[in-house]
Amino acid sequence: MNQYMKRLAGWTAIILLAVALTACGSSGQSAGGETSAANPPEAAQEPASAGEPSGEAEAPKTVVDQSGREVVLPDEINRVVMTALPFPSIYAITGEPVSKVTGMHPGSKGAIENSIMGIMYPELLDVESGFIEGTDINMEELLKLNPDVVFYWADYANQTKQFDDAGITAIGVNTQGNGDALLTLQTWLEIMGDVFGQQDQVGAVIDYGREITTEITGKVADIPESERQRGLFLFHHSSEEIVVPGTGHYGDYWIEGTGGINVAKEIDVTAPVNMEQIYQWNPEVIYISSFTTTVPEDLFNNTISGQDWSQVDAVKNGRVYKEPVGVYRWYPPSGDAPLMLKWMANHQYPDLFSYDMEAEVEAYYKRFYDFELTEDEVLWILNPLREAADGTSGLSRQRR
């Protein structure tokens, strides 16, 4: 039933009620069974309480998305589509039923198939993803999913127009705070909390992230500049290219937010570099994102064609680490973002931080996802195989 019909039905009911009350008032019965105008029915004598319907239609619920658009929400939201890649992991931590998810980007689906998410929420493995390729949306196919709301990248103005033209309720999201992963997660959770009425659940996650941020920044605040760890993230890496993140990308936030110095900070967002530049930077610690199949052993064993990593301090000292993969890759904002801070702090300053990451992961998943991980699953999250980046699974979905 559309909004117009709902309002029409509501007004019709009010009018009928008014007619009925008028009839009763003109022929009210006295205690002895006789009608008396001075003795109207009890209900007519009492004013309507503040909690009863006044006959006025309620104002529609709205949210302001991250492109500044005011979005009017439908009365009920039972069918959710997410074209923003990390969003299924953000949605899962709100506590909203995953059965409402009816569509997602194929990149999201591939990540779910090859992560713990596929074990936690196997129903997501059957969710439709063929309506979008890259940034191109097939609106005819999307409309077949009959979405109540779509979460999409606000930067894609062409998609905004497509949604508007099709009459689809769409909420635009994007990165906040110049690549600040925790701030971005917070703003995404706040929007989802408002949309689904899950403010308490998302508020607990936000508070937890703030606590960890305060704890870590407090411990590293007094480290002299000369003693701060010089780190580098390999965002995309192969024998053909080395792409690293600079200012404005998540890798910079993870390194600097845990007290280090991003040696590639001079770069704007991301850029390809060569080994000569790596030698000049000579990072003390290297992190490898799970968007690439490279693993630490490739650098330790110097097996990358055309690249000699043996001269780099991080490799010499065995300080090369592969980022975990939980409900999503830990490099961008995800439902696991607070855990990434702890993991980074451990590797940045092992003498200062000693988080038991196996216990931390297990407790976090129990608290915020209401899911009990097995020991093997915890280890799988913290030690992802290279296949996690290119679409093959590293763990059987048959539990125990």
C-alpha cells in the first residue's frame, strides 16, 4: 500500500469513528437504561490522552545522508540493498536481522564467501549481486529486488540521479575525516542506527572504539618524534606494481593513529612507487593489506621478481605483517575496525602494548555480533591466507 492509500485509510477510519461517537452522544443511555443528553457515554466525557491518536498524520521519518541530502524513509524497512562494499559488515554489527539484506555489490559478496562472515551469516551467500558491475547499476534488475532502502557511495552522482529517477530511497555514504577509519565507522553506524532504530547497539560499538582510541593515543603521546616507528603500508602489490597509501587514505590513519610515522605521507591518497623510493624511505615496519595476495614470506624470501626487499630494515628485522580479515578486510572501515587499532598498536610498539589478540577477537565477536568463534576461526581471522585477496576460501564452512 503506498503512502497516499495509507493516509486515506487512516482518515476514513477517523471519520467513521467521529460519526459513531456523535450518534452515541445524541442517544446516550442513563444508568436506568434511558437515554439522556445530560448523561453522555463515559468515553465522550474524558478528553483524549496525549498518547492516543489525534487524527493528524505523523511526520515522515527522515535522515540526512553524507552528501547532505534529506532522505525520507519508508514506514517499514524490510528489504535492504548495499552497493557500498564494506557495508554488509557494518550492517551486521547493528543487530538488525541479516534476513533483510536482499542485494549487495559482488565485491562484498566475494569478501563474505572468503571470510568468517560466510560462516556467521550463511544466508548472505545467496543474496543477489548481479544488478551491479563496478559502479554501473542495472536499474531494471535492482527494481526487481523491490528495495525499501539502498546504501550507496555518495560520490557517485550518476547513481544518485538513477535512484531519484526510479523513486528508490537511497542513502549516500562516504569516507569521513580525511581517511579516519574510526570516525568513518562512527558516522556510518550513526546513520544506520537512525534508519533502523538501533541507536543503543551502535552506540556501544562507537563508545568501544573511542575508548580504545583514547587508550592507545594516551600511551603513545609522549614518544619523541625521533623514536617513533617509521611504517609503510603495501596497499596493492605485485611484481608489476607497488601502490602505497599516503595522506588521506586508511593506511596513513592506522600508522599515525597508533603513534607511528607513515613514510609515504608525502603522497596524496595513493600512488605507485618503485624500489628506489622504498630504499630511501627504509621503513622499520611494513604492513600488507588484504587487497593484495602478497604475504610476509614473499618479502622475507625475496621471491618477488624484479624487487630486492632484503635491503629494507623491516625485512631485515622480520617486521612485516599481513593485515587480518574478519567480517571484512581490516584495512578499510569495517565492523572490526576497533580491533584493527589494537592489532596495529601491538606491532608498532610491542614493548608498550601486549593485547592478547586471540582473546580480544573472541570477546569482540561475542559481545557485538553475538557469535562464538572457534579457536580455528580466530586463528584464521588473524592469519589470513593469500587466497583471501583473490577469491578462494581458506577455511571450510563445516564448523567443528
